[in-house]
Amino acid sequence: MIILKNVYFCQNEKKILKNISLRIKKNKIITLIGPNGAGKSTLIRIILKLQKQSFGKVIYLRKNKIGYVPQKIYLNTPFPITVYKFMKILNNYKKNIIIKNLKKVGVIKLKTRNLNSLSGGEIQKVLLARALLNNPDLLVLDEPTQGMDILGQLKLYQLIHKIKNSLKCSVLIVSHDLNLVMNQTDKVICLNKHICCKGTPKLVSKNKNFIKIFGLIKIRKFAFYNHNHNHKHNF
Ligand SMILES: Nc1ncnc2c1ncn2[C@@H]1O[C@H](COP(=O)(O)OP(=O)(O)OP(=O)(O)O)[C@@H](O)[C@H]1O
Ligand SMILES: [Mg+2]
């Protein structure tokens, strides 16, 4: 769908991205992983045409519909805005489309809530629902699980995997935890200004460049357990 060839990005003569070449293929999940300041968000903004590369080529093989969940949004609106209005504001989507996507992400109950009153994890889910409104061919998520507890993160990755299968879209996702994305990703790209290594999650987790940055990670299998809520509280 998209090809990057020898892309560089410089800011004030500082190289932020060096010689990035990669391909985003149809119906695949790619995870971008790297330390803080590695250039992950910058690379994403270049792919989304929100920023222009200094050198190199970004080739779009087709006209893609893109859904984007940014790393940060600034919610300093002077007036309150409900989740429903926030979903409608961009393209005046029809009510049934908004409801369908809020349901898909499991946040329909937040429809009439003020955006400013949501928890970090709830906001991330609303942003995901908003990114799905145009039935994207490519879903780009920049650290979508920030502010979520571990089970919430795992569930969100599973949901993204499900969405990818139902929409038949590609997903480009920034994550800091290879363990969590391990089972839900086709390819991992480890970035630290340049591409340190790339490949299947299993291969990357054993790569010496990856280990240098992230240390040796033990591949865990997550087990679900049923938490019984019959605690006796003595208040
Ligand atoms: N407009 C800018 N002017 C100057 N430096 C910038 C600008 N945008 C990004 N940078 C720098 O480029 C580097 C990469 O930033 P970027 O936000 O892409 O990193 P990241 O990998 O997404 O980090 P994080 O994991 O913290 O989100 C950082 O050192 C940042 O300070
Ligand atoms: Mg970032």
C-alpha cells in the first residue's frame, strides 16, 4: 500500500530519522517499537503526510482511507463536548455509523458523557472508535494503550486484531511492549532513529540490536483468570 525509500528527517540539522525503508502491505499488522525519542511518532506523521520528509521517497500505491489515533490530543476545549458530538464533529457522520462504531469498541455507554470527564483508557477507546468511522484501509495507532492497565491493554490489542479481520485493513501500531503485541502482529520494526531490525516478533525478540535496546524479553503467554468479586469488605 505504502513504500518508504531511504527516508530522512532532519530538524535544525539534527537527524531525527535516518535512511528508513519499509513497506506497508495489505491486511497486515505492523508494530513499530523503539525507545522514547526514537522517531516513531515522526515517522508516523510522515506516512500520514502531516510532516514532509527531508530526503527520500514516500510512495502511495493507491488512494488509502486512513484512520488515525494520535499519541496526544489536547482537550482544552472552552466548552463541554459529549462523546457523540466529538464523533460527529469532523465529517458529520450519520447517527447509525457513530453508534455502530462506539458499540464495536465497547464504549456506547459513554455516548452522552462529556469528553473531559473520561478516564485515559476511555478516551483512547473513543479515539479508536472515531478512527474507524471512515472504514479505513489503514489504521494508524500511536501508542493507543497509554493510560490502560495491563488487562485493558491486552483486550485492546485483541480488539484491534478483530477489527483488522473484519475491515480487512492494515494496521500500523506504535507499542512499547513486544510481549503484548506478540500474538497480534505480523511484523515488528525496531526503530532508534534508523531501523535496527525488523521481522516477525519471534525473530526480532532474539535480535541482538533489539536486545541491546530492550534487554532480553521473555515471551510470556497471558493467561486469563476469573476474578471472583465476592470479597468481604469490612468498611
Ligand atoms: N518539531 C520538532 N522540533 C525539534 N525536535 C523535534 C520535533 N519533533 C520531534 N523532535 C525530536 O525528534 C525526536 C523524535 O521524536 P518522536 O516524537 O518522533 O519520538 P517517539 O519515538 O515518538 O518518542 P515517544 O516514545 O516518547 O513518543 C525527539 O528527540 C524529539 O524531541
Ligand atoms: Mg511518540
